[in-house]
Amino acid sequence: MYTIHVQFEQQDLQSTIIHCEEDHTILEAVLLNDIHLNHNCGGVCACTTCHIYIEEGEDFIDEMSEREEDYVDRATNPRLNSRLACQCLLLPLNKQTNATVSITIPDQSDIIGHEH
């Protein structure tokens, strides 16, 4: 089981902790827990609206592909720990292992997005 600490750059949103099974992407995990994260392309690595920062636990996430890296370079305020949530697959864990991942969702107020 994964524990995901979700922080927000937007001051009006409070940090929260969610739980998720392996083999989900971080995008799926936040959406399943009613946390809004833009994903205009539907989560197929064709835009940058689900851009996040991985603060902790990158070893529990599938490696970045060249395609994702190309899109991350186009994101607003990319950092070394930038990823696209739709591409952050939570890796399988041993049955008795729990893992923690911490993310920050950048300010999305300037993104023209739509609800899925």
C-alpha cells in the first residue's frame, strides 16, 4: 500500500494524505481520492497539465521516458524533480511493504483545463 502526501502550491488548498494500491499512476491515485489535477490529454503523455513535483519516493515510481522528459521540459516552472502524474506508475511492492511518496501540485489557477 502506498501513502501519498499531497501538497499544493496554491495557498487556499490544504495538504492531505491519501492511500493507493500499486499499479496506479499518481494521476489515478489523486483522482480516485477526489483531488483535482488537470489532465487535458486524458493521461496519455500528450500535454503538461498534470505536471507535479516528486518531493520524496522517486524510487517507488517508474522511470521517466524520453517522451515524458520532452513534455516536462515544456511545463511551467519545471524542476529537476518534475514529472507528469499520468506517467508516474507506482511500482509493485512486496506484500508486507508500505511506501511513502510525497508530491507537490503546482499552482493550476492559470491552466485552462476541463473536468474529466
